[in-house]
Amino acid sequence: MRLALIGVGQAGGKVTEAFLEYADRTDSDIVVDALAVNTAKADLLGLDRIPVSKRLLIGTDRVKGHGVGADNELGADIAAADSEVVMDAVAGMPSHEIDAFLLVAGLGGGTGSGVAPYLAKELRRRYEEPVYGLGLLPGKDEGGIYTLNAARSFQTFVREVDNLVVYDNDTMASGTDSLAGGFARANEELARRFGVLFAAGETDGSAVPEQVVDASEIINTLGSGGVSTFGYASSPIERKRGLFGGKGRPDVSDATPRILALVRQATLGRLTLPCEITSAERALVVVAGPPEMLSRSGVEKARSWLEEATGTREVRGGDFPVPDADEVSAAVLLSGVSDIPRVKELQAIAIETQRSMREVSETADDRLSDLLWSGDGELKPLF
Ligand SMILES: Nc1nc2c(ncn2[C@@H]2O[C@H](COP(=O)(O)OP(=O)(O)OP(=O)(O)O)[C@@H](O)[C@H]2O)c(=O)[nH]1
């Protein structure tokens, strides 16, 4: 699947660059073009793979390049005023090569969470290709304003995209390094894992899959509307010693059970957004690795298992041969999921935060409560 990537806000820009790094390293063709959009000049200066001409600073008349300081209403207002800057840059992309747009944004801050949903709306209005979101949820320890931002952005973003794929920062593997180091590792891991899914149908012809996962399989799995989560698992392979010191053939004796075990692990392990898997409407599985290890019956069995585990008959699947790989991996996309504890929790905390803000604002400033609070006690979308 060939993507036009648009990274919005600081996190969105960094994750987009991680995708570019993955595509370069694996020589894969998944990124047609990439833009970074921000209200903070410093964040754009911190990028290094996206060319300067494709780093777009918006809202300069309102915030003078200093960012919106976690105010996502301001982010959405700026997007409404300045979206043309982004749409002009998108119009310069080779649209005939693009299978889909992917907007990447952290939903806890102000820029990504406010601007990305508005750009999704504009892109869907102008282009036939599907527009997907990759939304990063803030960790539980990030505080009230991040949670409130994420809850409001989430409901607006879901409404505006064809599908919102979610990555919860709380699922990030914990390490002992700094926050920045932790994010860099998480972004690399995220790009590598999603990369397998998007790159599966874009092989250069040197190794042909038995069951191709092309762009339409991914598009049909994502569907139109809803939320997706993603799981991944891998295991190293043993190779017999190769002639002349080259890579030898892998040991294929356990190829079939290994695939089934990996798909189970990917589905039942650490999903990017933990959810009740039986609430999924559709699923897609990609098994990647050396071609000898990609047993057709393994992939078939894994698909049947996934049908049973999720209770949906709409399960697609295929293989992605990577001749030199030192591992076999399984990527599982669950789409149309609805039973998501973290989203319920996010909304509950956000409503509580709003309620306390409302109590303060009723004595201090009624305008604020009207902005955040709809008459029926629900969170207001951003626009
Ligand atoms: N996965 C991931 N999350 C990140 C990264 N950087 C920041 N975040 C998360 O993104 C949220 C903050 O969003 P940012 O992108 O920094 O903020 P912004 O959209 O630029 O908005 P403002 O800074 O308020 O203008 C927080 O919830 C962070 O946890 C990153 O590199 N990777």
C-alpha cells in the first residue's frame, strides 16, 4: 500500500520520520510523499528526513511560530483558517501513485489533536482515496489536559477519517531510558511493525507472495468508519550453515505451528490499543519471513483461528516473503473494534475534568463551560 503521510504536531512529525527511516532501511516503496505540519517552528526544525520545503508552519498570525500550548481548540481554529497551505502542498503530490492518506498525530497535545481531524475532513472532501488516522493516545500519567484533549480529539478524528488506527502510549514497552529515548524506540518499533503490514503488497518481484496482501485488502479491512488496533509478534529462525559463508536455508520443520503460535501471540498479546477482540468486525493477518518458512497451511490455519477467536467471518490474510530475514513475524490488524476500556476510561476522566472546570467556570467564566460542554452532558467535538 502506497501512502501519502502527513505528520501533524511534534509526535506526528517524529513518527512520520520513523516511517521514512523504515522505508529507506528496507528499501520499500510504501511512502509516496510526506509532509510535516506544525504551529511550532522549533518542532519543525527538529526534524531531519522531511525536506524543509515539506515542513509547513501554520497559524503564524495567531501564535507566531510558538505552538498552541496544548490548546486543541486553537489548533482546530488555526487548521480551519490555514488548511489551504496544507492542501496546496498535497495538490503537488503525485496523486495517481497514492493508495491512501495517513494522518499521524499525538492526541494529547494541542496541534496534532486539533489540526489533524480538520485536515482529515478537508482531504476527504477533495480526494477519492481513503483518509486514515494514526492517533497516539497519551499515557495515563500525563495529566488532565492531555486526557481531555485526547478524548475530544478522538471523537472528532473518528468522525472525520475512514478509519482511526490507535496506538496507546501506555502500551509502549517500558525501559530505563529517558522519555525522549523511550519515544524514539517506540516510534522505530511502531514504524517497523506497521511497515510489515503496508509493505506486504509492495514487493519488487524478487520474491513473490503465495497470497498477496495488496492495497485493496488493507482498504477493505479498514472499511469506512471506526477504530482499529494492531498486534505483532516475531520469533528468530535457525539457519543451516550456508555455502561460502552465505545465509543458509532456514530450518522449516516447525513452519506451520510457528505461524499459528505467532498469530495467536500477536492477537492475544500487547495490542496497540487493548480491546475485547470479539468486538472486531474485520481482521487481516500478514505473515512475513523467509519464503521457505511461509507455510500456506500455517497461514490458512492462522486465519481460521482468527475467525474463531474474533467471531468474525471477514478475515483476510496473506504472506510477505523477505528472503534475507532472520525472523518470522505476524502482524494482525483488528478493525471496527468497539469494546475498548481505555477509550471509555478516557471519556470518563475527560467528562470529570470538564465537570470540575465547569464548576470553576460557572462562577468565573460561563463562556468556557459553553465551549466544552454540550447541553446533554456529552463532550463536545472540536468542530
Ligand atoms: N508515540 C509517541 N508519542 C509522543 C511522541 N512525542 C510526544 N508524544 C505524545 O504526544 C502527546 C503530545 O503531543 P505533541 O505532538 O508533543 O504535541 P503537539 O501536537 O505538537 O501540540 P502542542 O505541543 O500542544 O502544540 C503526548 O501525549 C505525548 O505522550 C513520540 O515521539 N512518540
